[in-house]
Amino acid sequence: MTIPDIDLGFTKPRAQTRVVVAMSGGVDSSVCAALVHAAGYEVIGITLQLYDHGAAIAKKNACCAGQDIYDAKNIADVLGFPHYTLDYESRFRQSVMEDFADTYVQGATPIPCVRCNQSVKFTDLLELARGLGADCMVTGHYVARVGFEADAKMHIAKDKNRDQSYFLFATTQKQLDFLRFPLAEIGKDDVRKIALDFGLNVADKPDSQDICFVPDGKYQDIVVRLRPQAGKAGEIVHIDGRILGKHQGIINYTVGQRRGLGIAVGDPLFVVALDAEDARVIVGPKEALKVKSLTLKEVNWLGEKLANEDELEGRKVLARVRSTRPPIPATLSTNLGWRIIFDEAEEGVAPGQACVLYDPESAMGDLGERVLGGGFIASTQKLFET
């Protein structure tokens, strides 16, 4: 296919525009580096080593460790630009892995990809890029940045199935102004074709798993290793008060879970809440999952500039409570903290996850709605109280 020309929006000559590319070793960031280099910019590739459980070298669906670091360095060597690997394991453990464990211990469901972007990648790495004299930093995220060097806007990517705006809601305006996302209007299939055209050996490399530092998908092992008290046993309790069984730690459950409860009472039951203080897993029928509103903490606003938050009272938004669920109509209330009120009750809303807000009338061209920001879900208000 035709290699797209990437314009990063600067007025000075491309050869005099220094670009740091965050390279995870996967196909997306590798193609970004290739495209920016082919467009004539001065490219520096940087890979962060974030973790290594002793077996990461052999892991095929991870990122930022082992084989992936080797792949990133190889891509830079093949294309002909400098590449550096930096050890950020300690910072990653503190900012991402320990927060991951603490969130589970508190009975909530963490979202480590947001924490990683919020701290290590878009804070530490971005400041490093500035220190290297870079004019911008490029990443392989599927999200769109609209605008010039200042006051840029974030939109849903053209490839809606790959859009990663949910994981980037915590990006500040200052960070967004410095970032560039070359894959905003390129689909995943085309990214792999471009990789083949460049002769990159990662063209067919599998995508990384959601939680990169969890070996074999057993997140409980990580939590117990970091917080041994997390395996505290307790009771499985129906919302009507009946004790239905025992469990070996609330970290083994998430809100909305149906399978693996270890109880059999006839009608399907779902995890509707986790009581960390009393180590209880609370279950109930599907309708008990319905949430009419939620409250947010650690809110980041990327919408219009505000004199104060009261200006947002009654604002109509689209709210997404999980990366796998579509955004749905809701109303924003800011009189007593940040509260999202759904037009129709939503299911599977878990404290600890993110709620990302979009402008319902801001889609443009092939790009989806503008990202207004969001926050972490602090609490929920059920449609049917028990």
C-alpha cells in the first residue's frame, strides 16, 4: 500500500524537528517510528524496561520487557536512527504495580494501563523527551489529536474497534499539546501492511495483552506477592442476607462476574459488590447490577476552559465505564463533586475502573467524538437498592 506522509504540524523544516518515539517493541509503535523517520523528521527511539519476572525474554505477548526491547532496538538499527533503553522498573513498580495491588485489596478493580500512561509514559518519559530537546513525542496509540501546537483536542480514532481513548483520559492538556499520534486515521490491518512494506520483522507480531506485567493472566499471584494479606478468606453473601458459601479472597472477584463463584443456587448470580472491610463478596440477580449514577475521583478535564466547575452542571455527555462497552448518554453534575447520571441504567460498573466522557455532538470526518476527560469510579448508586 502507499506509505502515508506523516505531518506532525510544525512550521520549521522536518529535518530540524526532533521527535522522540516511545517504542514498546510492538508493531504499532514500530510503524509510527518508521513513518515519522520516512517523513524526514529527526527520530530518537526510546524504550522503557518496565518489568521482568525472569521469564519475560520468552514472553510473546508482552511489552516493554525482554524480547520486545530487542525488537525495538532492531527496528531502530534497521531504519537507521538512535535508540535507547532505560530501566524504569522501580518507578513502574511503585506507580503501577503497587497501585494495582492496593486497588484490589480495597475491593475495587484497577486499570493499570491508565496508571502507566498517567505516570511513567506521559510524565516521566515525556519529561525525558523534553530534556532531549524534542519538539514532540510520538506514541502508537489509536487515538486522534486535533489542532496545532497548543490547545489540541483529543478525539476517538478512525478505527473505532482499536480506539484507545478510554486509556488516555488522564492525559493533561500540557501533555496532549506535546504528543502526536500518527495512527489516528490508520486501521490495524493497514498498520501491519505498512510494517511489511518497510520490511519490519514485527509485522505479524501478536498484540500485547491488556495487563502486560501479569504472567499467564494470573493477576492474583501479583497481588498476593505484593500484598500477602490480600488472600484473606470470607463469606459469599446474597443481597438478601443469605450466606451462600466461602471464598479465598475478594481479589478473585470483580463486579459483574458470573462464572467461577463456586456456589450453586439455581438462578444465575452475579457479583454486585465487594466489601473489603468485612471480606465479603456480595452476589445477586442480574438486575442488581444496574447503576443509575456514579461518582468520580481524580478527575481530568480536557474540554472547554472553565472559570469554575459549576459551569458544567447539567452538561450532556456520553459516558464509557469500561473499554469494551460503548459510551452511553448521561448527564454531568458538579454541584457536589463529580457525578454522572445515566439516561438509562448501566451494568458492570466497578469502582476503580475509569469513566471517560465524550462530547456527543463533536464527531468530525472519520474521527469520533471529542474526549472531554474523565475520572476513576469512586462509588456507584444502584437502580434497585437493597
